[in-house]
Amino acid sequence: MSSDIFNWGIIGTGGIANAFSDDISRLSNHKVSAVLSRNIDNAEKFAAHRLGCNPYDNDISFVNDEKVDAVYIATPNTLHCQQTILAIQAKKAVLCEKPLAMNYDEAFSMISSSKQNSTTLLDGMWMRYLPHIKTLKKLLAEEEIGNIESVYACHGQNLRHYSNPRLWKKNLGGGSLLDLGIYVISFAHMILGKPEKIYAESVFTENDVDAKTSMIFKYANGAVANLSCSMYDTQPNRAVIAGTKGFIEIDPTFYAPTSMKLCTNDGKISVYKNVYEGHGLREQAIEMEYCVKNNLNESTKMLHQDSLEVIEIMDRVRAKIGLVFK
């Protein structure tokens, strides 16, 4: 870092790129100083709303912008690996949107590049960086609900009329599993780790990507996770962790800043209110600044091994449902 300001370069100009940019504007020392798009007009439109933001349509010029401290990749899934490695080889720290990669091999290559170049790579599973997740982990570590027996999580949005091709096209890594299912899978992994057995079924679109997928994960200790995702219907987007002494219920939306309650078998209910303001995307930006300043390749909030295991689970689910990307 060349100044007290942490400068971001963003690849992509879509909805999540705008949401990230807007959310970090709540931070006094973070700003967007560069944006890359395939279309220079889109880059210029994005930059016009952000003071001091340089627009690019050339990826080499973008990653060599000396002002940029870290790159946020907000492009379709199939571009994540290539763009991440390009930025890391230019010694730019990278925060890559979820899913980190299309498959395990891509994720392994990205993480290997991070280590070889001693450059930070963070998985953009923003849920893992949020305050209520820190509280949840503390409650679980203190065994407030005893031994964990089951996890339930769903993520469904009615996106039938949402035309963005990244959701529906196979060549862009579309489907509910990669876009929405990654949240429930990452959540279950955070709680229970890697499953021993996986059962999964899907309904496919006419373009041969999954419109909705239901999963059951069974773990070596006897715990079970019931997970679902859908682009065809709106679901509660709630999560429950149940144990021998009670359960924790995370209110909608479980992967965003929210409230939750702890209910124990003796009838006691403890409520943890949501006092967070904003979208919640800036927490991963704060973590990135910390990692860069401390010369860390990864975050303890989501280790590279966590990312690899989540992608491995995703690969196993895809094999079960027959979802193949060329």
C-alpha cells in the first residue's frame, strides 16, 4: 500500500460490482480507483460515478495500474480462474466472487498461484466474514446446543424473469448450484466440514443447467445436512443448526447480516439482534486490507483449504446430478 487509502480495482460492471463498490463507500479509507470491462463504454459509465476511478478495457493495463492494492473479480464463473491468476501474477491481491472456481482443479491452480507469488487470495463467500457468523461460531464452540445433529439451510430466489445469461447459460457456469447452492454448501461445511456421503437430485432447465437442486449430506459422526437451492421459487432463506441441547435459528437471509436466536431444551430463548447497516460486502474488504498489511496469503475466516473443500463438495454434487460444464 502506497498510502492510507486502500485502493480497489474491480473487474466487471454488473450488479454485484456496483453493490460492492457502494458498500465499501461506507469505509473511510477504501475506494474504487480502477474498473475493467470488455466494453470501454461500460467501464467509463461505472467510473463516472466514482471519483478518481480509471476505466480500462485492457486487462494487462488494468492489472499493472500501480495505484491498485487489490482486485475484486465480479465476472461470470468461467472467468474467475483466468482473471485471478493474471492479477496475482501482477502481484495484485485478489478477492474473487463465489464460487471461487468452476471446479477443484481451477481452485487448486488459483491457490497455488497465490502461494507461489506470495500474494493474497480471498474467497468472496462474503457470508463467512459477517458479524453474526462470528457470534454463531462462538455459540457452537461453547457447545450451547451440545453436539450438532443436523443442519438445515435453503436458498431460493424466483429468477425466472431475470435474463442475465450468467445464470442460465452453461458456457458461463450457470445454474442454481453454482449461484445459490454455494451458500448452503459453504454454510454446512463451515459447521460440519466435509460429508462422508452425498445424495442429490435436480430439475434442469431447457439449457441443461440445474434450476433447483436438493441435497442430503451425511457425516461420519452421524450428523446430517438438508440443503436446497432454486432459481424457480422464493424460499425462506433461513438456516437451522440443531444439537442435543437445543437449536440455533438464523433468520432470513442467513448468509447476509441478520438476527438469530438460540433455543435450548429447557425453554430458554436468547435473541441476537441485527444492528448491522449496509449490504455486508465490505467486511471482506476489511479482511483483505488486514491480510495485505500483514502479508497473509489467506484469511483465517476462510482458509484456502476451506475453499478447496467446498469446491470439492460442489464437484461431488455435480457428479451426482449429472451437471457437466465443458
